Amino acid sequence: MNNNAKFHDDGPLNKAELAALGEGQMAYVKPLLSDDIARLFPQAPEIKPGLRLFALLSASGEPIVLTDSHDAAVANAWAHDLETVSLH
């Protein structure tokens, strides 16, 4: 467990507290189709529909990098000292 996590007795973590867990230490790799790119990366150029891509997202869900390779997403995380988890 992350030693920086803060727990309190007033009940479950709120959305902001949950989003901050692992920030700067953890990222996740999310497989997606190019059709979904505009939602995550609004500044990205138009990409051919139907391509399988991988997004590296921060613990809070902010996009870090977009690539066509799972290994490249993981390598980018490691280069920035982030531990990766995968979403299925």
C-alpha cells in the first residue's frame, strides 16, 4: 500500500481524495480504439477509426501519452518512474 495514502474515520474517500491516490507514483495503461481518442485527447489530430491504441493515464485519469503499443506505454511510465497497472 502507498505510504502517502491518507485515510480518515469520516467514511469513504471522496472523489478528489480517491483521484489523488498514487498521483505522481502510479499510472495505468488503458487499451482503446482510435474512435475514443477525441474524448481523452481533444487536441489530437484526427486518427483513422478502428485502430487499437493504448493510453497511459495518470492515477487521476489525466492522459500522459498515446501509443500503438502496450510496451511503449509501459516504457514511458518507467522512464518517468511511474508504476503501471493495466485496465481490462
